[in-house]
Amino acid sequence: MFGPRWFSLATDSALLACDAAAVIGLRMMHFSLLDSRAMAEAWLMVEEKLEAAALLQWQAWTGQLGQEPHQVAAASIKHVRRKVAANRRRLSRAR
């Protein structure tokens, strides 16, 4: 039941958690400025979450993420990691 594919999934999940923590920290720094860009970032964050949830649910329901549980989990993590990495790059740039 537990093999290399699940170990890889656990590693990817841990890396996602680290990247997400970095994005949270960067967003908190931006939010602390209390300017219009901070408000825009807050709205963007909510939009991204809703869009990602809807897209991943649709892809899971239609079988686009795979048929096996580990395939669905891996595809979901891959999608989210791409988005989180893009956010980290964007938020890391100087204002």
C-alpha cells in the first residue's frame, strides 16, 4: 500500500507546505502596509483559492487528475505547487 509513490507524494506535500508558509509570510508583510495594493492582494488571494478549488473539483470529478488516489493527490499537489511558486516569485519582487 505504501511505496515510493506515496513517499514522493509526502515529500511534495512537505515542499508545498514550506512554500505556502513563505507565501503567507510575504502576504502578511504586504498586508501590514494597509494600502490599496494590500487590499488588491487580499482579493486576489480569495479569487485564487475559489478558482483553484472549483477547477480541481471539476478535474477530479471528470477523471482528469487520474483514476488512482495517489494520481489524484499528486496532480492536485502539482497544480497547487505551481500556483504557490508563482505567488512566491511575484510577492518576492520589490514593490
